[in-house]
Amino acid sequence: MKSGVTVLLAEDDENDVFFIQRAFQHAKIENPMHVVRDGQEAIEYLSGEGKFSDRRLFPLPYLLLLDLKMPRRTGLDVLDWMHEHPEFKCLPVVMLSSSAHQIDIERAYELGANGFVVKPASLEKRVELAKLIGAFWLGLNAAPVICSEGPEAARRMRQERRQG
């Protein structure tokens, strides 16, 4: 597993936050996990705005676990925002939902989600899910250098290409 890379969890339900964090602990995934409580906070975190402006305290995530239904802005709203900000095109996003409405699944993928998972009910199943997420997204998956260095690097490289 890639050590030290951050996971951002956007989830408004305290119980789901608790059980996801617990599942990651049981799966022995030690990557730092930052939690935001709604879609607007997720956008602010990704943008480095307001209380999230210090990237030493709030580093860019390597993986975003994004709840579908949240207050202020939904997970789909966050995906739509990310779609408009190409510096986040490489950030893997796994949508989490309590239900599997086909229209939500299709829209999530249209907006760039990399996966859509119905939240398991039991802790045992959540641990299995955490192990799979850890093994693939934090282990096997290889991101382009431009993505792993963050949006600032992406902007810099695009600017250099235009000038060069």
C-alpha cells in the first residue's frame, strides 16, 4: 500500500463515518483519512479554501470516497464541480450510496466516478470493502506522476506546454 497518501471521506452520516473508519482500522489501512461532512466542504477541501488552505494539515487526497446524498451539495454536485476543474481529472473517486438507483449510478459514471458501491450493512462486509479499496486504489493502482503531485503540478505542466 502507498503509505502516507491521504484519503478524503465526504460523508454526512456520523454512523457511516464511524463504521468506515473502523473498517479501515480493521483492514489495517493506516493512511490518513480526512473527513468532510457535505459536498460544499468537499469542494472547499479540494480547492484548499478557507479552513482547508494549509496543505500541510489538509493535503490533497490520493483517493476520494464520496457519499452520494449529502446536504448543501450532493456527491453528484461534487463530481460535476470536479469535471469543470481538470486538475482533478486523475483523482480516483469511489461513490458510496445507501441505494443503487440506476440513474444515480449512470450519472456518477458520466461525471467521472471510478466506482460506485452500495454501502454494506455489516461491519464485516465494510472491512471486506475497505480491504478491496486499500488493495486496489491504495496499492495496485498506478496514477500518472502529474496526478500524484497534485493540481498545482498539473497547472504548471499545462502552462509549460503552452509556452514551450
